[in-house]
Amino acid sequence: MFTRLKQRSNSQTTAQPSRNIALLLLAAVLVFVSFSLIASVLTWILLLVVCGAIIRGAIYFNYYKHLPSIRTLNLLAILSILGLIYSALSAGLLFGMVNLLILACALKLMKMRSEKDVYQLVISLLFLIGCGFIFNQSIGFSLFYVLLSLTLLLSLACYHAPSINIQKQLKTISTLSVQALPIGLLMFLVLPQLPPLWHTPKAKGAQTGLSEQITPGDIASLSQSSELAFRATFSETPPIARQRYWRAIVMEDFDGKTWRVHPYRQKVREFQLKTKQQFKPKLTGSFFNYEVIAEPTNQPWLFALDIAVPANAQSIRNIMQSGDFLLFNQQPIVSKYQYAVRSYPEALASQSLTANDKRINLTLPQKGNSRTQEWISDLRTKFPNNDDFVKAVLDYFVNQPFVYTLRPDVMLVDPVDRFLFDNQAGFCSHYASALAYALRLGGIPARIVTGYQGGELVENAGQSPYLSIYQYDAHAWVETWRNNTGWQRVDPTALVSPDRIEFGLRQAMQDEGSFLADSPFALARLTNIPWLNNIRLFLADLDYNWSRWVLGFNSEKQRDLFKSILGKLTPERLSILGVGVTLTIALLLSLFFLPHWLQNRLGTTQHLYLRALGAFEKAGTQRETWQGPSAFNQQIDEHYSEKISQPFTQITQLYLRLIYQNKPDAGASVLNTKQCHRMMRHHLALLKAELSKKPT
């Protein structure tokens, strides 16, 4: 007895370090997944996560032996919840929910005292990893989250089987994961691609990219970023460089310094969202079909060439269009978002000018920029005809020594005056702001459009060409109304720096050397080094295919896949496909588990002996775990008659002979084994017959 107690004590001592490793792995997963969401997590919650991980590390290395008391944790939980409620009021519901989940995991990490606590933390961490995919969907983060999921499985394995070393556990988890991969892939392809069961709550997180207001010089700072804005895949040849004006935001409210989205437009869009009313522009001329994969911006507006309309059923359900020809989603873009559109480049001139449009786009600030007002007044006197007046204004940009630069001087007071007559150096927003203001002073409706211009064209054999548009492609231009030609795009940047439109910002800034000057390690700056440029293009192509074929795999692409396999989608063919997939999964499972089952299957000798033991169990006599075959046979001799004990004695002797005395290399052993099995079956039949009569 003392020996067994000592063995049990040694077993528990050996198991405890392995369980501590499991808890340490859980702490590591919580730390890594929390810091992967650092942009969405409050700093003090991250500190709590780090404190919980430090406590677990101290316990593992025997620096600390006691967890915080339940009273301490309850007090900390109450204070944390109050702080989170206060912070969530300004952070938004989505970020509040994520922070609440991380906070709960951090407190649970400090409290784990039972198996139930471990299970709760593992489930919460799996859900938290799922939340990570909302914010980070790149292939790098996806692999990172897969690794964290495998670490969770490893921690469970270590916790439940502490006597097995971690290397063997890791091998088992890896093998099971590889085996599950084809089944997971099949389920990804064939399970219905349902829309979200709920909308993502609107968050007040930091937006990226363009803003709904612009002060001359703002886009110049944005142009120092090499982050991806979106990609567009064309079904046919993409438009040429000078036609790639990607519309995003229209700004019609000007206070003399800053352009903003007009409050009237904002109210109209809110009304559209409530009533689900679509604005329908007049569509004329040829068109482009393409798909856009937009990066998260935390804003609802989308990117498209003029004039765009949703091109498939899913896009029509989710995308709205406003009276200023913008596309916007019904929810903010908090993760990569794919949509299909069709653009009519000739349709902008076919639109009408409403009374509200005219009033909004002729409104002027009451004061400021007096020199510009005098200049336009003189020009208007000389050129009463609208076309002549517009030409005179544009000629001013051509004839004066204007310079296109990413390093414009700050112009705080009367910025239009200082730009037109003093500095004469600026970025696209300076030129667009000055031109739109000048045209309004001359009585011609004008507005600023911000978006992106250009894009890097990638053409690979075997797939559709696509354009990668980066933040440094951000641009601003002017739309003006002519009574005889309708709305027209006018880009003063094209007059001052044609290279910016034809070849992109990199080429335009080659002499100045300011392209991505604030990002010295950006790969986009190193395109002149072939091998680095090849790496950059390979990574971009990898990310593109991941975004399009994995993240963008929706119900329509699934339907196209089924059509390519089945030809015509009928209930009978879909049923056949479902049965085929089910049989394939069953076959894979059998291939995985059949070798293991065969390896652990009992031999004939053991099977016959166990059947004999089972017959005695039915009769009320069960062999104890500590009893060997000989000891149990002796027990049967003492308690049962010779008619019962004699057959069992023969079975036991044959069993011991075959298990412990047979020589595999003996030539006659095969024949003897068969004879022994025949004799065991004969005695087993006699035994069952006697036991069924009357036990003694």
C-alpha cells in the first residue's frame, strides 16, 4: 500500500510541471493575440494581460507559489469593468467588446485553479483568435493565428496527458492538424457561404487613408505612406494611366481654408441608409468590369472609376450610391472588403445639375483671399464667356512658374492667395483647392474630388491583370459644370506636372528626391534594385491571390465553382455532390484511423482468452486488475466445479503457451498456433455451455 501511495505521489509530482507548461502556453497565446490587436486594445488592459503572464511565468520558474486571492481578483474585476464602460463610450461597441473579452481572459489567467477554468480560458482564447480575423486578414496574420490555435491544442494535450513529453505531444498535434487540413479545405469549399448573421457594430476607431475634409497639404503627408489602399482586377484590358481616377469623396463646403463634405450630402446619405433608396445616375457609353479588394479604412466610402454602379447581386445588396456619384457601404470597412463594380467613364458629362447642386457648388466663404477675388474679378471682366474664362484660369497655371512638390510651405492665412501669387509650389490639393475656388468666384459651379490616381499594373500569365493602388497614389482634382458639356473633370496637376498623371508619383518626384522620404525602408523606394523589386512583387502577388481567392470566396464564387464541376446546378446534381463530399471525408477519416485501429486490434489468442473472461463476468466472477492469468485460474479451480474449471484451465495454459512460449522462427509454430486456437475454441464452447447451465 505504501508503495502504491509513493508511486501516486511521484506521478503527481511528475505531472505538475507539464501542467504548468500548459498554463504557461495559454499565457503566451493570450499575450500574442492581445498584442496583435494592439490598435484596438486599451493600454491598461494590455498591462493586465502582461501582469497575468508574469504571474504564470513566476509560478512556473518557482519565483512565486500563490495566485492572487479571489477577493483581490473580484475587486480588480469590478474596477476594470467600470474603467472599460467609461472607455467604451468613446471607443465604440466593437472595440468595447474586444477589450471586454481580453480583460476577461487576463483575469481568468490569474484565477485558474481547476479544469473548468482551463476550459473556459481555452474557449475564450479561440473566440478571441476569431476576433483577430476581423481586423487582420493578411496571409501573415492568418498563419500567425493558425500557429496560436495549434499552441492552444498543444496546451490542452499537455494538461490532459502530463506524463507524455512535450515533443511527442507536438508531433501528435502536428499530425492531426495535417490530417484535418484536406477535410477543412473540402468543408470550406462546399459549406454554404452564408452572409453575416449580424452587422459589425460601427466603431469610432482611427480611420486610415483619406479623410472627409482636406486642407491644402494634407494629401502631401499621406503620399509618404507606401501602405496598400486597394487592388482592382479587370476582366479585360485596364484603362490607361491618365484615365485611372479613383473616385472616393466629394467635398463641396469651403470656408476659405478647408474643404469638407457638405452637411446636406451627409443628411441625404443618412436618409438613404434608413430608407434603402438608391440614387441611379444616367449610364451611357462603354464600360469597364472589375473587382475591388479594399483595405480596411473604418469608413463606409468605396473606391471606383467614374461613374460606377454595383455589378453583382451581393454588391447591389450592400453598396449604396449618392447623388454626387459616390459609392458607400452600409457598414464601415473594418476588414478587407471585396466588391464588383461597372464603370462608365463617359457618363459623368450626361448627368444633370439640380438646383441644390448649383447652390452648393457656388457657395463662397464670406471673407479671406482678397487678392484671388480681385484677380478673378479682372479676368471675368476680360472674359465674359465661360469657356474663355476657364481657359484663362488654366493658362495661369501653365504660364506661371508653378512647381509640384511634396514639401510645400505651410500657408496658414489666406492659403489660396499665398499659393497663387507668392509660393506657387504645392501638391495636388493646393492646385485643386485654388482652381475650384477661382471657378466659383467666376460663377461656375465647382467642387473637389479626392481619391487616388494611377496604380501599379501587374500582368501575370494565366490570370486577369490587376492594379495595386497605394496611399502615395492619393490625389485631388476638380469637377466643374459647363452648361454645354455637363460635369467635367479638370486636373490642374496634369498641367503643372504631367509626369504625375502619366507615370505616377515616383517618376514625378525623381528630381526632388522626396518620394517616400519619410519611409526609408519601404520596398517601393527600391524598385531600381531588381532582386528586391522581384521580392516586393512576389509578396504583393501572394497577398493579392490570398485576398481574392480565400478572403473573397463568397456565395457567387462558390456557385461558379459548382457550375464548373457539375455543369448545371440542379437538386439532383447538388445531392450527388453532397454525397460525394461526404464519402470523400469518410474515406479520408478511414485512411487516418484504420492503420491505428489495425495496429491496436487484439490478436486471436487474446480475443479468445478475453471471451472466456467475459463468460465468467456474466456468471458473476470478474478478474481483478492485479490478478495474472495463473492466479485467476487458481481462483476458478477453488470456486467452480471440474466441468467448468477444467476447460478454463486448458484455455489458460494454451494462452500462456502462445503468448510467452511460442518461437516466431520455428517452422512448426504456425501449425501449432492454428491447432491451439482450434482447441481454445473447443474448450471455450464447453465452458460457455456449462456456465449457462448452473454455476457452482
